[in-house]
Amino acid sequence: MTWETVIGLETHVELATKTKIFCSCTTEFGGAPNTHCCPVCTGMPGTLPVVNRQVVRFAAKAGLALNCEITRYNKFDRKNYFYPDLPKAYQVSQLYLPIARNGRVPIKTESVEKDIRIHELHMEEDAGKLVHDPWIDQTKCDYNRCGVPLIEIVTEPDFRSADEVIAYLEKLKSTLEYLGVSDCKMQEGSLRCDVNLSVRPAGSTELGTRTEMKNLNSFKAISRAIEYEARRQIELIEEGKRVVQETRRWDDNKDATFSMRSKENAQDYRYFPEPDIPPLELSQEYLEQLRAEQPEMAEARKARYQEQYGLPEYDAGILISQKALVDFFEETVALGAPAKEVSNWMLGDMMRRLKDEELEPKDMKLTPANLAKLIKLIADGKINRNTAAKVFRAIFPDNADAEEYVKTHGLEQVNDAGLVAQVVEKVFAANESAVADYRAGNQKVMGFLVGQVMKELKGKADPKAVNQAVREKLEG
């Protein structure tokens, strides 16, 4: 029998506000345990929440960018459950009137092009986290994350493969980064995903029993978890067993999912309207202002880069894949560096260094101003491209000044035609047999002679000038 996988996603995104959703505590990542919290976000008796207006602004901007209908009259609800990392024993969320609904995100993979429907986007507060210490066999609570503002984006069950899920998440991550509403650092939990998955016979319209895999925070883990869980469910059904509706966790080391608890339904949380927060009403003027503020998004930039700068579609596609790359590219071009030259350096040497050092573009120290200096040194004939590549490798880790590095290490290009001619004479005298071979018809020898001249000049000469001098000497 042929089986079809059906997937829906719940994606939690930490918003890039400086303070939490209902209090003035910092949202900065890290910090000693329980140092970024106060009586409000830990739910002490007598405290009252105050809504952070930037959270509402970011949530509405995200909803508009994801083609959602904005709920102009929306409100908060209490989601009640007990867990040690939730000191209030309830989470403030939005069930009945979420801020955005009925959106869509177009995706494209090698095999399909389709829209993923957004069921809803709602605001909520994050919970804390539990840290298990194996040395003393204790689990400790860190409440720093309590109250950090989230938007949860819930899709319809429109995915049929891991490839489609990754294409959607890449598009979502790009959109949110362009908007500036989240840094989307998956390694810090700023973007994490719950995967709801079931299987059914191909051609069937009835949904199977689903499981939920919680808090996946890397594309690799998400893809592997989907492949494993689909295979596990199919094997169960083919063995005559049934799939249990439950919450499962993904173990990256064991490459498998494991049962955590039975899957809760909305009624299990005993939702009721949050009594301490009045409803929020968003005016049409407010929403129009947010629409007007929306930046040029990825696909529009890609088309502009191809038209304005003549970049190939592939190159433009890589540049627009991350907001940090776009910002770096545009700042460097604004400083006068030719766009195609900037693109070549970024997609070549820069990408290699980022991969080698396992860095995200947003975390590198190299600045647009410094790359622009390096490109200008080549354009002005002060260094050749081979030297420039060496300089780039040297300055990349700590953003050492390109001009100073070239001066300090004596790497300025040799532009003295007389000196080049003297070295050519020296190389010819030392390699008379090679010169004879060339004049007897072996054209390949010229490359050897050019290499010898460049070696004598320690790679600092203009390769074109050396080529010309060698050729003129051979044919003179």
C-alpha cells in the first residue's frame, strides 16, 4: 500500500523586543538563572500585567506579511496547566480571538509549488525551562524565559513531506527576519517548531491519528524527525497495531522519537478570558501604517538585484536567503564597491570562511566597510586578486583593517615595469631549456615561466603585466 504523510506545524517565534510581554524585565538571551525575572513574570500574588505595545505591533506586522486577516478586536485568554517551569500555573495566550487568521505562505520545492494555509497567529508568553543536573540527580527551574513574548503560527495540515516543511520554515524565517520582528536564532530557541504528523492511505481524505513532536529547533532535526515518525506510524499500522495520539520528543543522538505524554486537547487547558488584560482594538489607520512600513521582501529584492545589478538568478537567490547577507551586500555596494564584485566575494571567500568557522552571517566580525576597502585595493592596482584572497583570510576573523594589513605586511603590488623586466631576464636565463621548448612549439611552457616570475616577485606583481612581459620576451 502507498501511504501519504499529513503534517501541520505550530511554530513558536520569540519577538525581538527589549522587554517581556507583560513586564519590564529584559528578554536578553542567557544570564545567570533566575536573574531576568520579577514578581509579574513569576506570577506573584497581587501583581498585574501590562501589555507591551511593541509585541502587539510585531505580531500585527507578522500577520500582515503572512497574508492574514487581522482581528481588529482581539483579547487574551488563560491557558491553565501545571508544570514546574510555569510558576503561575497558567499561560497567557489567545484562543478565542487571536490577532491574525486565515493567512497563506507560498512555497516551492523541486517537486511542488503550493500555498500553505495559516490557520491563526496568536500572541502568548513563554514558559521557563527545566535544567537537569546529572551529577546531583536534580532538576532545577530557570524562570528567565518566563514572559518572553512569542507569536505562535499554526498552519493547516497542508504539508506532505519534510521538503515542504523545510521550504515553509525557510520562507517564514526569512520573512520574520526581513520584518525585524525576530532574530530567529534557532540555536537559542528564538524559532522552534512543534510537528503534528499522521499517515493515511494515498487517495484517502480522512485524517489518521496524529502525534505531536515538541520543540524541534533545527532544520536538520525537523527533517529527520518527520522521516522517522512517518516510518514508525506506517510500520505500526502495517503490523495491525494502532497509532496513539500523544506528544513525543525527538532524540537527536538516538535518531528516534519517544513518548512523553498523552496529547492534550483545548478543553484540557480550561481556557477562560484573561481578567487582568482588557481587549485590544486595532484601528484601520494603525494597520494601514503597518502596511506602509513593510520593507522590500526577499522575492522583490531578488528580482531587483537581477535587474539593477545584473546578478545571475542563483547568486541573487543566495544573497536574499538571509537578511544579514542582504544588509551586508547593500551596505558594501552603498560604499561604492561594484555589486557583482561584492557578490563574488560574498558567495565565494566569505561563504567558505563562514562554513569553515561554523558562523552565521549575522555573527561574523567582518564589516561591509572593510570588504569595500579590500575591493578598492584591487581596483586601484595596489594588490592583485591572489594577494587579496590571502588578505581576506587574514582579516576575516577579527576584522583587521585591510589597508593597514597590506601596508604592515608589505603586500603592495609591484607595478615597476623595469623590475618586472629584470626578473623576466633572470628567469629566462635560469630556464633556457624551457624557453627553447616554447620556441619549438610547446605553448604550455609559458605558464611555467610566468609562475617562476610571480614566485620571484613573491606573488605581488600584476599577473596581466607579467604575462605580457613574458610573452613579449618569448616572441621578441
